[in-house]
Amino acid sequence: MIHHDFFFVYLSICDVCFLFFFFYRIECNVMLSSFATASSSSSSSPYETPTSWWKINFISGSCAAAATTLLPSSPSLTQDSLTFTTNTDHYHQSHTNGFVHNENDESLRVLIFAESFPSFTSGITRRFKEIIRRLAKRNHYIHVITGCTNALTWVEGNDILKKYVTFSVLPSTEFTNKIDCACPFLFPNPTVYSAVRRFAPDVVHIVEQTPAAMLCGAIVKSLNIPIVWSSHTNIDFYLSTYIRSYAVAMTRRLYQLIRLKHLIYSSVNLTVSKDFADFMEHTGVQKPVIVWKTGVDSELFNPIRRSRSMRYRMFGTYNNFSEEEMDSITLFLCVGRISPEKNFEFLSLVLDRIPEQTFLCIIGDGPYRQALEPIFPKDRVNFFGYLGGEELASAYASADYFLYASVSETFGQVYLEAMASGTPVIAAEGGQLKEFFVNGEHGYLWTPDSLESAEEAVRDAMKDRKYLSIKARQQALKHSWDSASEQLNDIYYDAVRRSRQKDEKKTMNIFTIGVRLFYYGLNWLILMTLALLFMAPFVKVSSPKPSATQRNDRNNNPCYQNQHNSVVTKEFSSSCSSSSS
């Protein structure tokens, strides 16, 4: 029987959302256009999403969502039925939210909403790659909703992943390369509803609090499915970088309100460090916020991958260093997305304070690279570009120290990767490091924004690299992805168990679902409208600080002309300053 009242209610919601999404997409394009123009790549890539695809999928998604609600016994999605869904399994065709397992069947159906996914590069995607591999080995069925159009390639060549992992790929912001866009957003889309209903998960894991992620939360809550919500990014800190200074306080309070109103839907809230968990609880998020363990692949990131050939590549070709010089010069490594919040400019100032022969290799790419390159002296820094897999592991192991100035990390996967590679860490002090780092044993920390402290940390670390290297590796071995996966597995089971006990007598019919969809959907729409009105107008993209222009003279001023096989020292900088005055 078709319930016409609900049909019209739902389509009315879709009509309202369509108008909102239209203006939302315009605003997103304005906000993100500056990231795209910062890219050096002009060619198309598999990450690009044509505008026409977004429009077609929104309309087809609305129809699919309505059809799923009205016809809940329809078969699972296939590649032939909807173009945006790929590799969807046909094993489970019931639509009772998944709570129909046999007593002897311990596997779960887990839906993960993760906007960015391999081969997009970030600490979050590396975490979920490792976790999903291990959940699949436990025979859990995983369905990932993501915006990365080539995510399906990740499962190729792995029979276990092909059997247990499926995807729904939805329209998202247009990537120009793997790590160019600092804000990878999925467009809110009613297709999320049909994907959830058809997969029928036991538990839904939502990553971060973006507009689409919060829409997913509202939909899943309306279907009465337990939610595990994990927070990995310190958006509160990022607001000071991407919001105009006079509006930061207001937008931060609004964001915290929006986050709070959605995280109350979750059965379990996760984050990746005790420091950020305490902060979230302080801002009103329901207690406890559980700290999800972090691991590292200690076989991949391993001192045995140290390579002279990789080390020589890390120096680049500008200086024509001899092999003897590259062996003797202290090589620092920095790995990460090149964007304003990573505080790369501070590293250029740190280099001036070190008189020893040193060289910095920066591995990564991003929207800020073109603005940063002129700030660094060419004879002391090489912007290597993107590396991954075994090559990245070799670069970690081939460096002498890992140098990192960011204070925006909630955890910072790169720290553990460096430590596992036997490369001591020299970094800005942050609460996230309290989880695993001991100052003086695994490296040295400096007080944020203090050049004197940073110089002292570098000099102290260079006194005994061997001791720090051994201790760093030993500490990293204590953090495994197996342990992190086992913890998450227990959290999933606990969330499902508590949901079943709580809702044993609760029935969910089509009318109840319709009312809940309207209520939670309206809440989401109101909060997103507030964000659109009182946050989006104040978004800015940071440009280099005024001092950057002055420092740019380093590569143009004859006094700073880069000479082959030379190393800029503190004394050399002083003499040039004197002559220029």
C-alpha cells in the first residue's frame, strides 16, 4: 500500500532542500574557488565532479529516496540502477535496520560516512584504510558513503575487501589533485537516505561534522539506527585561520552549537586524543567522549627502509650537492598538506636560527604551496611534492629528524609514522602529543611561536640522535592498528546492544519514519541556514603574512643569491642584513 500523505510530505521537504542546496552550492563554489586557483594543475582529474552530474544526481537521488521510502522491499542498489552507487553487495535485502542476524552470525553491517577516502590523502583516510581492512577480516560488511569518485579502486586486488566493502560515491567539491582542496565537502544529498535504507546497517559511523555528515546524522537518527560519531579535526582552531578575525568568536559559538545539536544524536562520541576529548566535553558535548586509539603500520614505517638513494632525492637538484655533502648535512623532513593552518612559515624562521649545515625537505602538496615556496631559501629547502606508500616510508626513514610546526592537530598521524621509522620528532608542543610523546626521549618540543624555544629544541635533539631514534621506535611499537580496530569493534557491538535493549518494544512504521524525518530534517535545515547566514559570509582564505613579502627578497636580492653547495647560517644572514642597511 502506498501512503500518499507521506509521499507529498517527503517531496515537500525535498523541494525546500533543493532551494537550500542551490544557494549552498553557490556559496561553496565561492568559498572554494580560491583553493582551486591556487593549484598549479590545470588538467582534469578523476576527482573532478562535473556540474551536470551533481544536478542529475540530486534529482535522481530525490526520486530514489522517495522510492525507497514507499517501496522498502525493492532490491538492493546495483550499478545499473543508479550511477553513483558502485560495488553494492546483494547479500542483505531486508530493510529492518539490520537487526535480523542469526544467533550464530556475529558479523555486523557497518555504514561509514566519510567524505574523503583513498586515494585522497590525509591522516583520517590513512586511519580508515587500516581500520576497514581489519573490520573486513572480522567478516563485517562495510558500506562507505564518500565523495571520492575512484574510491572503488582501493579494493582492487584484495578479495576480502571486494567481498565485504562496498561504496556509494556521491557528488562532492571538485578536487584538482589528491590534496589540493583543504575543505573536501560532500554536497548534502537525499541519496544518503536511500543508501542507508538499502544497506540496512546495524550501526552507522559518521566522520566529522560537515553539512552532509550532519544531514546523514539526522537521517540515521530518524531511522533509529545507533550512531558512532568520530571527530578528527579541530575546527574550532581552524576558524581563526579561515574566518575573518572580527567574526571568529561569533562563528565559533555558532559552530559549537551546531556540533552539539547533532552530536546528541550519537550513541557514542569518539575523538583521537584526550586533550581534544576534554575540550569537546568542555564545550557541552555529552560525556564521555571516548578516545579512539591510534596506530601505525610499524612494518611499513620502519628504520630498515632508510635509503641513500631516497635521501639524495630529498635534496633535490637545485644545489648539485655531492654525495659526501648530502651524507654530512643534517636532513630535516616535514610531511603534510601544505595549507595555512600547518604553520609552515614558522619553519622558514627556524632555519635562520640554526648555524649548522642543515636542509629541509617538505613532502606534500596543497593550496598554499605557491605562496610558500618563495618564502624559503632555495638552497636550504626542497619542496618534494606528493609521496605515498613505500616511498613515503623510505623518506621518513632516510631523514635525520622530523620537523613540524603545526599546532592544529587533534592527534597528528605523521608523528607516529616518523617515530616508527626511527626518526626523532622536533615539533611545536601540543596537547595531542601527551598521548604518546615524552620530551627528551622521543625528540624535543618547543613552545608554540617561540623561535628561541624552537632553536633550543633543534640544538638539543641534534646532540644524540641515536638515543632518540631507538626510544622513538620503541614507543611507536606500542601503538597498533589491531588494537585500535579491536576497540572500535567493541564500540560498535556495544552501541548495537544498547540500541536493541532500549528499543525492544519500539516499532518503526512508515508514518513514524516520516514524522521523524521531517523533525530531524527541519532541525538540520534550520541550523545549516544559520551557518549559511552567519558563518559563510565571513569565510576567507589566508594569504601569506606581510613578512612573507620581505622574506621573498631572499631569493632575489643579490646578497641572498643562492650558491651551490652553500648553507645559509645565522652569521651569513646577519652580514647580509648589515650590508643591505
